[in-house]
Amino acid sequence: MPTDRHIVLFDLFGVIARHQRPGALAKMAARCHAPTDAFSTAYWACRPPYDAGRQSAPEYWTAVLRSLSVDVDVGLDVEADTIEELRLADIDSWSRVDNRMVAYAQSLRQPLRAVTEVALLSNIPSDHADAFLAAQPWLHTLDHVAFSGKIKAAKPAPAAFHHCVIAMRAAPADFLFVDDREENVRAAQAVGMNGHVFTGRDELAAAIDTWLPTRRPTWK
């Protein structure tokens, strides 16, 4: 049973934060002396355990390099340095935010809004999450922040959504989940949340106004 709570649960990348910086994968590939296409394939194929907190950064990057047939022994300083360079370049490549969307998300928590809480659920490795939290103080103003690498569950797995329900002591129907990936929105809806596929701020504002029991404008 839903309560009288209305929680907007945001995805991060592609909604409030920007997608990966253009050209970042090519630069990391060059550091590995690998073709960009091969590097990109390895980068994404090895990503799920890292995102879900089942691998450390060195374990992830070792898996990437080994899939490219690059011998790695993280016990050697030179190879550990390579992995650290890749890790930091990777974090930087995902560091940009959309300031207008940050302001919009924060505006939903102002007095007289019908939204009662604003939260975030993002697929992001644990070390990336630490860097994002340090660089983006607005994250600390949200009612709940769930990073996949910290909660050990990544979207679209139901466990990621159940974490937010349990952590916020809410019912699934209390949530409107906002993500730019349709498969993640469908997964949220499958556990009983409301869902919206993000295409832009104006469309999101209209969707929130429709979802809320009172149609107060959510953006001026």
C-alpha cells in the first residue's frame, strides 16, 4: 500500500550528470597501446562486477588489460601506476554534471512542493562514488543516495530498487523513478514503482506534475 509520500528517485548519469566525456575512452585506450574499439569492448564487458561492488578498481582494470592481452601484475610499481592512471582518468571522464538539472532536483524539495523527498540511485563503482560525493556537495542534501558499488546491487537488478524502498522505509508505489534507460525504468516498474524515461527537464516536469496528487508547477 502506498503512503502519502511522493519520492522522486533520480538516476545520475544521463539525467542529473553528463554521460562520459567524449574522447575519454580513446585516451585511455592510447595509454594501454590498444585500439579504441577493442578497449571500449573490454571496458564495458568487464564493468558489471565493478559497478556492483564485487570487484575493486585494481581487479577491474586488471581484467580489462588482460582481456586486451596486456600482461599485468599489480605487485609491480610500474603496472600499478598504469592502473592508477586509468582509474583516475576513468573517474574524471564521468565527473561532469548538468547544473540546471542539479538546480531542478533541489527545487523539488522546497516548501510548498508536493514532492516529499528526492533520492538518487546510480550505477557507479565505489571509488567513483567517493569521488563524486567529495566533488558534489549537493548530493549530501538529498534524502537518500544509493550507489551500486556501495549497496552491492546494480540496475536493472530488482535488489537495487528494493534497497531504496527498504532504506527509505517506503512503499514501491511511493516512488517515481527517473532514468534515461528504458530497461531500468521497466525494471523499476516491475517492482511496483512509477517510472519515467528521461528525455529532458521540461518533459520530466510535466510527468511529475501529472504524477503528483496536486498539480503544482515544479519549475518556474
